[in-house]
Amino acid sequence: MNITMILEMAVSAGDRTAVTAGDRSLKASEVLALAGAAADRFRRHPAVVYLGANHPAYPVALFGAALAGIPFVPVNYRLGDRQLAALLDRHPGALVLRPGDLDELAEPAEPHTGAPPGTAAPADGDAVAVILYTSGTTSEPKPAVLRHRHLMAYILNTVEFGAAGEDDAALVAVPPYHIAGLANLLSNLYTGRRIVYLAAFDAGEWLAAVRRERITHALVVPTMLARIAAAVPGGDAGVPTLRSLAYGGARTPRPVIERALRIFPGTGFVNAYGLTETASSVAVLGPEDHRAALASADPAERDRLGSVGKALPGVEFQIRGEAGGLLGTGETGLVFVRGEQISGEYGGRTALEADGWFATRDRGRLDAGGYLFIEGRADDTIIRGGENIAPAEIEDVLLAHPAVAEAAVLGVPDPEWGQRLVAVVVGAGGVGAGDPGELRRWVRERLRSSKTPDTVVFRPELPRTDTGKLLRRVLLAEFEAPQD
């Protein structure tokens, strides 16, 4: 199966408006016609590189590449010249679509009920559909390969075709080179929901767009959610049409979730956990889970607000120890995932085990109800004096302090302990200075002394990707550099 099947089904189901950006809109049939025309141009190249923001041309380029039978490669348009040149060198001969090319690509044509003659999509589900570059929080980005069968497995197992109401609209502000941007396009087309694009995220404009476009569904990453919450001065965001708000892409501090639940009282929250290599979400904590956790007096059930929920249909999880053996309920180890949607492929190399299991490189645990708790990247684990320490545990304690807005805990080389703990903190309200001693006492009172930061430093901000993931490698490079 080819992903263009999703677009063709959207046309056959009533041909609603598929995408809106500013004052421009395209029906599903127009996207299909434009994609067919683009395919004639695209098939002279080995790949299509999309170097732009959210735009009506994004679905045209994606499906045009699929019709042409070549990979679609959306890349970060904010990269520096040297980084971008190095990335483009990996795709010799590719057609590069830059911002100036996008308006023409999305110029509306006469509607068609099917692809123009000679542009039928290749049926090979094993062909490469999309290449996405991972965010590279602890190392350089890698080209993750998603084949048509991976994306179709995700959609067919998790989304109900044509389930959206006529007035349903989804606001998408995540960038097009992120797996969430790709998955939102495919899933909303399949369900029949109109997609409203924001070219760039701004909390005030996001709230205004929800009201103006009568948005019913939206997806944000944690930094977006925190900024939206901060932009609402009162107790209610005033967005009565918003029925569902999904968040994910990185760890979301619990205070941010609790604040968001208060200011969006009529909205169902969904925490989605997935990776680029898993073709989007593999676990979800749904609205009922959120409500049950908030209302429960049972500490174990209330803690589930900090989980990423249960496995989606067709997905399995395992928790393994460092030596590879399976761990029991509640034991923290390495998270492995298996399912039809799992790619686990980088270029010509597969990271899948022979029986299909993929190492997420996340550390986590499963509770008795099957809820998955992610405790950070395995690469982030700090080994201090022989003890394994998860930075997330200390970060959560720091974030509970009223003077802390953001926190990152690092393991910096130390000749005596192997690694020492350094906490990098952003003060509440953007304050760049504070009392390190007070924060060290705060942690020591709540965790044992071995988990108390040896050093606390304040910064005006933390380095993050465009989707809110902490760039630990940037901080580590700073603290590992020779000091005068």
C-alpha cells in the first residue's frame, strides 16, 4: 500500500477542505490534482527535499513524491548554511523545494476525482516513503527511514476512517520535519478533519487561531504547552470548541500538565509517546486516564498522570535489564517496542532485532495496569560512585520548587566519583540568578544525598530543539570543556 491511498479515500468520502493556511485553503481533490502534476516533475529526481515551514504545499509535495515513487525528505529550514549543506550532500540529485517554490506548487488547479493519467501510485508498500532526521539531542541527527507500510500500519491501526464531523478542525503548529507533523497530516486526512496550519508557533496566535478557526483538535509539544499556559492570565483559556489537546515529543513537567488541565476545563487531554523510528505514537494516555488520575485518592493511580499511557493496538512493550533479561512490573529498565509500524531503520542499516523488537533507548517501567512510565533516555543515565541516577527524577524535584521554571541535570566527569551532578536551572519568570544552596537543600530533603546536585548554575534559557527537546549534548560540551 502507498500513502496516497489516504488522500484518495479522503476525496472519495466527500472531498472536504483538507488544509487551510492563512486565507488559503485546498480541498482533498485539489491536493490530489496538484500532487499528480508535481509527480511528473518529481520523478526525474531520486528524492524530494522539502525546505520550508508549514504551508499548503507540504501535503502536495509529500503525496507528489509518493505518486512519483521517490522518498520525501522534510528538513529543518532553520539549519545554518554549513549544516544544511552537509545534509543536502546526503541526497545528491534531489529536488530541493525552498520557501520561494511553495506558493507555485500549491496553486489551485481544476479538481480531479483521481490522480491524473499516468500518475497512479506505485503499490510497493516496502518502498521508502519518508526520510526524517532525528532531533539529535545527545548525538548528531540520523536519517530515519519510514516505508509506506510503516505509515499505513500506524494509520489503519489507530485512526477511524471518516470519523470526523463536518466542522472538525485540527490546528498544527509543530514543524513539518517532525514525525508529529507528518502523522497529523495523514491521520487528519484519513479521519476527514480539516487541517489548519500555523507557519510558526506563538502562544498568543495559537490561542487566537483556536478561537478564529473554531479548532476542535490540536497537538503541542511541552514547551508550547508551557507558553500557552503562561499566556492565559486567568483560570480559563476561553476556547470552548477545543475538545482534544494532545501533547508529547518530550517529557512534560507535571506542573505544566496540571496548570493546563485547569485552564482547559472542557478539553480532553492526550499524552502521546512515540519516536521518529516508530512512525509516530506507540502509547497514549487518554482523556479518561487524565480525569481518573486527577480524581483518584490512590497514589498509584494518581501517579499515572506522569505516565505515557498504554500501548496502541498492534504494539507491544518489553522492559529489559542491562544484561538483556526481562524485568517485572514496576522495575525500571530499557524500553523495547515491537509492531508493524516500527521501522527502526537508518539509511541502509536496521536496528531491529531478528524477531522485530526495537530498542527505544529510553528508560522506563510498566505498572500493574500496563501503563508505561518513561524516565529519560538511557544515554542520559548518570553513574555516580557506581550508582545509576536518572536525571529526570532530580529534575522533577527541582521543577516543584516555586523559583524554578526549567531544569536540566547532567553527569560531568569527576576523578573521584566518576561523574558529579550539575543542575542547570532557569529561574521562574526567566530569572537568571538564584540561590544554589536553597535548591541543593530542597533536593536533599526530598531525595537522598547522593542525588543532590554538587553544583547548581543558573542560565536565562536552556538549549532546545524546535520541538522542545533538551539538547543535553550542548550543555555537556560546555561543562566538559577545559576550565580556566
